[in-house]
Amino acid sequence: MDANDLKRSVLVVATVAAFLTPFMGSSINTALPSIGREFAMNAVLLGWVATSYLLAAAMFIVPFGRLADIYGRKKIFTYGIVTYTLASLFSAIAPSPLVLIAFRVVHGIGSAMIFGTGVAILTSVFPARERGMALGISVAATYLGLSIGPFLGGVLTQHLGWRSVFFSNIPLGLVVIVLIFWKLKGEWAEAKGERFDTIGAVIYSLMLAVIMYGFSQLPALIGGWLILFGIVGIVVFVRWEMRVEHPVFNVRIFRSNRVFAFSNMAALINYSGTFAIAFLLSLYLQYIKGFSPQSAGLILAAQPLVMAVFSPLAGRLSDKIEPRLIASAGMAVMAVGLAFLILVAEQTHIRFIVADLIFLGLGYALFSSPNTNAVMGSVEKRFYGVASGTVGTMRLIGMMFSMGIAMLIFAVYIGDVQITPPYYPLFLKAMRMAFAIFSLLCFVGIWASLARGSVHVDARTFDPTARKRDVG
């Protein structure tokens, strides 16, 4: 297989996989009210159907990214697709909410293997001058999954029940598995022979689990103690990683590489301020506005559809124009779009919601692929798996924090109850407070995006090692 055939094959496999996981995540959002009714779940427990997946993915994405660098990215990627497909089957037949949440955790573990390797494989195969284009296509596939997910999830939930959403992922997973064995030749393991930092991986995973569980327990005192314990875990983790020769998470890159550090900070802030939008609006459209799951999904598809259309363009632009300028403009658009959502009330016209979702979709597209291009172009080849895992980690931790903020606000405003008509006014207050916090986060994110400095990718002089030295 020549280089061009290999690039095409990798792009196809990575793109289909990039579609699969967000498709599941976005389709489940429209199914949540139906899941909640069948299992009589309160608002906080219902949030865990989405959050358990994100938490597991965030806990394992960096360890799996490092394992992929050592033992082979294709190998870990394949294990991830198989795990993800099996988890879809068992989630579909879950007999209780706790069993469903348990298999959502398995879903997250499979996704961690995919997230921690997909971008790294793309970056390994495509040269610098083509990388923005390849990442743009991958990001577009992600947003296409996000676009189709709400509508198809709504259709499936309305006509076949929420379990059909999980069943629909099984054939997609099988297609990816076939493509891997048929088309994806070769292996990538630039850190082969290096030791895996098991202790660091355990500290990292437990630290995230404790912090997120602490969020779910607020405003109770135990929640505060758990978060404090998790923060202590962060300090212990950083100190440990600075000591070991081959860390699972190379924190030294953050100290020496300004581009890498601030690009990842911008990604963390971005996803912290935006992920729960679909979760909140799905509940709003079905509970407050009385839309069916199918109609709610169609409305929610407006945002990711715009993201899918404009992401490849933003990726190509980031090969020629400063990525920080494009990404910062995208962050600004999202901050303004979230501020408009603070105005949403019971009588808000649906045209306002759709217009704002389109506006937010444009902001997402401008931010995501240029920001990823900046991150992946700022490290040496042997760190591609870790960098890919770090980008995915910032995304997943941000999503997790976004859901954590939403769940915390629900706990404070609504309490441990189901969302029923008497609680609709409190739900609206909670939703508006969440959007106010998210908008503020994105305004802070503009600073983080601009603070990374000049990261222009010039294909003629591109040298990741040189850039790493320069920004240090």
C-alpha cells in the first residue's frame, strides 16, 4: 500500500469512528426523558446516564493514549471499537437504571480507547501541510454524528423506544471493525519499549472519579470534602509525574510548551461551557414546550449541522492563518450565543432557539479543528498519542464539568425529584443560571485562546521539535 492509499484508508477509518461516538452521545440526549419515565429516575440520577459515560472516558483516555504510544495505536483503537460495540448491546437490554449506568461506564472505556488514538493515527500519517484538512474532515464527521444523533435518536425513541438507540450503534461498530481489518494496514508505536506509568495512571483515574462524584454530592458537605480530596490528588499526581522517567501524562510539556498548554486550557473551558447545552435544551423542549422526542431532536440538530458544514473550512484556514485567531473568534461567538440563551423562557419562540443554535454551531466550527491543529502541531511525533489523549481529555473533562455544573444547579434549584409540571418554573430558573455560568466561562476562554501566542503552521518550515523549543 503506497502512502496515498494509506492516508485515504486511515482517514476513512478515523472519520467513521469519529462519527460513531458523538452520534451515540447526542442521540441519547433526546432519549433521556423516556429513560427517566421508564425507570422513574430523578433529575440528578438521569444526569448520570450521560455523565457516567463521560467520567469513564475521561478517566481512561490518557492511560490508553500512552498505552497506544507504547504498544500500538491501531491495536488500542481496535480494542476500543470492539468494547464500544459490546457495551451498546448490553446497554440496550439493561433491566434497571443502575445496570444501564454500569454499561455506560463500559461505553466510556471503549470511547477512551478510540478518542486516545484516532487523532494520533491521523497526525502520524498526514504531513503538516495536510493535517488541518484531515483534522477538519474528522471534526466534521464528529459534528455530523452530533447532527444526525438528536433527530435519529428522537425518531427511534418515539417509534421504537429508547433501547433502539443503543441497538442502532451495533451495526455502525461492526462496520468500523471490518474497515480496520480490511483497510487499516501498519502500526504506529513511536514510544515502543518505554515503561508504562501504572501508579500515575491509577492516581489520575481516581482523582477524576473523586472530583466528579463530589460534584454530584453538592451542596452536601461530603461533596465539598470529596472535591478537596480530588484537588489534593491533582497535586500528588503532578509531583509524581515530574519524577518518573516515562510519565503517563507528560506534565512537563505544559511547563515548556505555551502553545500546548493554552490550547488545551482553551479546549477545557470551551467544552465546560458548551456541552450541557444539548442536555438542557432537550429537557426544555420536551418538558416545557411539549415537543416529541423526534421534533426535539430535529431542532437540536441545527447546531451540529452547522458545525459539520464549516469545520473542514476552519481546518483548512488553520493551515494558512493563525489558528489562535480563528479559534478565539469561535470562542467569542459561543460566549455571545450562550448569553442569548439566558433569555429563554416558557413562551420563547422556537425560531429564537434554532437561530441561536445555528449561531453557536458556527462558533464551535471556528474553534474546534483550528485548536486541535495547534495542539497536535506543537509536540514531537513520539508524543502524538499523549497529545491526542490530552486533547480528548480536555474535551471529556470539560464535558464532565459541564454536566457537573448542570447537575449541581439542578440539585440546588430543584432537588432530588422528577421534573414534573409543579417544578417547571424551578427548572427554567436552573437552566438560565447554567447558561449564565457557561457564557461567563466562554468569555474567559477567549483570553486563554489568545494567550497561546503565535502558532501559525507554515508547511515549508514546519518542525514540531523546533517549535517546542521556540515556545519553551
